[in-house]
Amino acid sequence: MNIRRALVRLWPVPVALVLWEVGTRAADNPFFPPPTTIAVRMRELWLTGPPGRLWLSDAALDNFPPSLARLFAGWILAGVVGVVFGVLLGRSVVLARFVDPLVHFGRAVPPPMLLPLLIPLMSIGTPMQLTTIVFGVVWPVLLNTVEGARYVDRQHVETARVFGFSRRQRLWRVILPSATPKIFAGLRLSLSLALILMVVSELVGSTNGIGFQLRDAERAFDPPGLWGSLVVLGLLGYVLNLAFFTAERRVLSRHRAAKQTT
């Protein structure tokens, strides 16, 4: 039944591909190649290796792992920073009053605009790319964590105090579990932003990565390769979102069940 449901939900995909194929062949524009041409080019670029490497080519192994490493490293680091400072700001009204203007100023700065500043400070490389990703994706986690930690049920906190819970115990047993849905909402949004900023950071002076290959295809006037990189990014975003949604549903299952019973 699950496979049948998945197939039913995916029916727009082949329809869109057929329309795409027919439309691009009718237009006959070299900048908009049909999906079959893109698929052939994707195979040439990334699936011409030996079976022992899952047919991955040298180009795939040179570009995909570095991009994924930057994506997850930046996202995880931003998640840790956002949760830690979000809890501090959410539980301290005085601290939030002083820091809120800085937070709203920082989130208003477009991360790509930092590249001209970061390149002379850090030079082109992984530190600059990670800084761009972290700066851009930390804000959804931070703001959602602040909201989740600030509006914890006061009765739960008071009950924990009556039972003699220490501050650390109240944090781990009351505050963080109550704020978890908001934290996951911020992490989900930041994951999509991390993918975008990973590509943006790799477009400038990078020597590897999916963004580098995207830029390389543009310079070589290779529209099928350019579109192939965009397809890979779309598939990667879909897979990451699906995996995160599955993990979120499992982690929050107890929380949602308890909320429905109250």
C-alpha cells in the first residue's frame, strides 16, 4: 500500500517530464535542452565510473563529497550555535532586550553580500564557505529556539522546581523537550538555506563542489551540464528534506502524542 501511495503521489513527475521534453524540442533553444539530453549529459559527467564505486566518475567523487561536507558541517555548527544562544535569549528577558537589535540586524544582512568582506579576511577556501553557510542559516534556528524556550508552560517549570530539579535538569527535562518542535522547524528551514548558500559560496573561486561544477559548465557553454547540476541540486534538496521530515516525525512522535492527549 505504501508503494502504491508513493506511485500515486509521484504521477505529476512523468507528466512534467513529458511536457518538458515536448516543449523544449518544439522550442529548439540550445539554452533549454530536453530532459533526455540532460540525462545523457549527467551520465557522462557522473556515472561513468567502475561498478566498485557505484559507477560514480572521478568528477562526481571530486565534487559531491566536498559539497556535502560543507553543507552538513555548516548546518550542524549553525544548529548548535542557534540552539545554545536561542535558549539563553529565550530564558533571559534582560539578555534578550539587549541582544534583540543585534539579532534583527544580523538576520537582515544577505549572506552573499558578506563574500566581498570574507574573501580578503579569510581568503577563498573552506573557512570562508563555512562562515557564509553558518551566518546565513543560524537565524531560523536561533529565532525558533528563542520562541520555543520563551513560551514553555510555566506550570511545567514550577512543577520541576517543586520536585527539586536543578537548572540543568529543568533545561534537559522541561525546557528543551518543550522547545523541540520549534527547534526542528528552524532546523528544517535552515537545511534548505544551507543547500542554497553552499552553492553560492562555491561559485566564487572554489576548486571543487557542485557549485564549482555549475560555474564550470556555464563557462564552458555546456547547457546540458548546467541543467544537470541544477537537477542534482533539486534531487539533493528533496532527499534531504524527506530524510529530515522522517527523522523529525520519529523524534517528535511522543511529543505530539502527549499533546493530543492533553
